[in-house]
Amino acid sequence: MLNEDRRMLAAVQKERDRIALGADMCAKALRKGGRLVFVGAGTSGRLGIVESAEMPPTFGTNPLLVQGIMAGGKNAIIRAKEGAEDNYEEGARAVTRLDPTKKDVVIGVSASGMTPFVRGALTSARKAGARVIFVTCDPRNELQAFVDLTIAPAVGPEIIAGSTRLKAGTATKIVLNMMTTPAMILIGKTFGNLMVDVNALGSEKLRDRARRIVHIVTDLDYQAADQLLKSAKWNVKIAIVMQKTGLSYTKAVARLKQSDDRIREAIGEDIEPRLKALLRA
């Protein structure tokens, strides 16, 4: 399995330029107020659901900003629902219910070629004017002209024939990570490699992460970072801007807004030199 996964990584590497283009398409959509919508069946659908579910806690996004559609509905996430992938009409209806627009990007995910469910969904998205990306591990797909971008790492046969939850699933997970993560970075959801839009109110673990981020950026000790975060209503970005600029909460909010929610522009400082110094230490 490890040997096959090494081949899988090489296949993903060959698609890096297309993946980068996909990340840029996603970032542009998000900047314009659009949404990202993943559509798939089976393992491919579940990977889209995972990707969408992880955006709010990681990047503090609205749950509606990145969504996942699963053939067979919510029950199919935890229990396979055979035949759901063959329903073209339900795929089309599932996307239509989201009322897609030209601002959105709809990403079809189907490891071994486009299933009827995904085809119906992408057809509906195309009619609405949304941008369409197709992620597959079958480079022989016939729909190059139907979508705006196809990302197709040729991972080859699985060690258990047809079991695309194996290296095809791993390749798909990597591709989706490599589209959404740079997209979030490009719209200012990080500062260096720090998760500054983390939803700190979600749990004690996340509040501790918020304290550590503020400590790294500002050099405040944990107790002072805790007090600062409370003053900033547990918004890490606002806390950093308040500490770095001496602004009040209200003025820090305004400064961030003027800077398109980007900390680097708001405080006039890059975190990279400090992070490198910390790593050397």
C-alpha cells in the first residue's frame, strides 16, 4: 500500500498547476461573496463533506460559505446507499436547491469518472452560470469541455480492484486540501502559518490555540493574552491588531475592515521573520 501511495503522490504532483488554478478560482469566488460547493457520491462525496465541515472551525467561516452535497443525503454519509450515485435528476435538484449563482464554484468529485448524480449537479450549476471544477482520478473522462477545470491525477489501479477509497481517495483528499487551504490563505484567513481566524469560542482547546497564537505574534504571556482576547471578544485578529497598534476594540475592527480583513496590512508587519526566529531558537 505504501508503494502504491508513493505512485499516487507522483500523480498528484503532476497536477499541481491545475490544482493551483483551482485554488485561485476558489479564492476569487470567495472574495466576490460566492460559495464553494462540493458534490459527490460514496467516498468522493464524504471527502467533500469533510472538507466543507472543517472550514468553520479552522478558518472561522460561515457554514454556508463552503458546503457539501452527498448522493443519498445525510444518511449516506455514515452508511453506504448503493444506487444513489446513478440518480441524475436528484443531483440536479440538490444543486438547484442551493440556488447557485455566477459567483459560486461547484466542485464535482468522482474518483472513477463522472457519476450521473455528479453530472446532474454540474449540469445544473453550469446552467446557473457557476464556475465548475471536476476532480477525478480517471484522466480518460470525456467532459473536458463541459467544465472550467479538470484535475485528474492518474493514480492507476487499486490494490483491491475498484476500491477507490484507497489511493484514489487519498489523492482526492490531498487535492481538495490543496485547493481550499491556499484559497483561505489568499483571502486573509491566516497570518504566516497561524490559524488567526480560528473560532476560539468553540472549545477550550480552541481558546488555548488562540492564546498561543496571540503569544507567538505579540510576545504576551498566556495570562496577558487571555485578558487581551477577552477584550477582543475572543477574536484573534482583533486582539492582535489592538496589541500591535494600541487601538481600541472598535477602531481595531475598523482597521481590519479597511485592510480587507488581512492582519499584515492592518498592522504593517509580516510575521514570517518572527516565526523563522522562533524556529531557529
